[in-house]
Amino acid sequence: MIVRLLNMHVQPGHVGQFNALMRRHIDELRAQRGLEYVKLARRLEPDGGEEVVLFEEWRDPDSMYAWVGHDLTRPRLPPGTREVITTLTVAHYEALDIVRPPDPPVDVEQPAMGGYRNPPPSPGASGRT
């Protein structure tokens, strides 16, 4: 899993406009194949602006690239948002809390791909003459 984190600061006086655009953007983002989780959160600032965090968790790189494009440093944001953002950072992380289950044990008595590993004796082939 890949975590993509966008951190943005929105200018005072543009918070409502920005949030409305981002809420619609989140609806489109949620429809993307491979997106496991998304969260849009904010922290109001004393000057009337806000700090906004967009947290995305993607199943695999191909899904994320399909949404973002080839330049991962460029955020995919709706028109009208960049003009009101004063700072923006994009960062990517590997999710470490995902534990892959171990491969099941191999039963040498069961058929493997292409046949048996230790073929069972043929019927009537008891070794007696």
C-alpha cells in the first residue's frame, strides 16, 4: 500500500470556496480503482485561513499513477483551488502496517502445477511379480 499525503495552506477569505471544490473532488477520488481510503481534514488558523491535509491510501502503484499521472510531485487538484493555496507539499510513504499473510504450506501428496511432486504408485504396480 502507498500513502499519498498532500498538505496545503489556504488563504484567508477563500476557505469556503476551497472546501466546496475539494468535497466534490473527494467524490471523484473515491470512485477511483485501487483507492482504499481517503480523508480530507483541516485545521483552522488564527488569520482565518486553514491548513488542509488530503490523505490517500492506494492499493498499488499502478492505481495511484492512473489517477495522478507520471509526475507524482504534481498534485491533482480541481480548477480554482491552486489560486487560493499559499503552500503545498506532496509526499509518499510505504504503509508498514499491512501484514501479508504467509504462503500456505505445500502438500507434497497433492497435485502441484504440472502434476504430482512425488507421483503416487500406478494402480497394479505393487512391485510384486
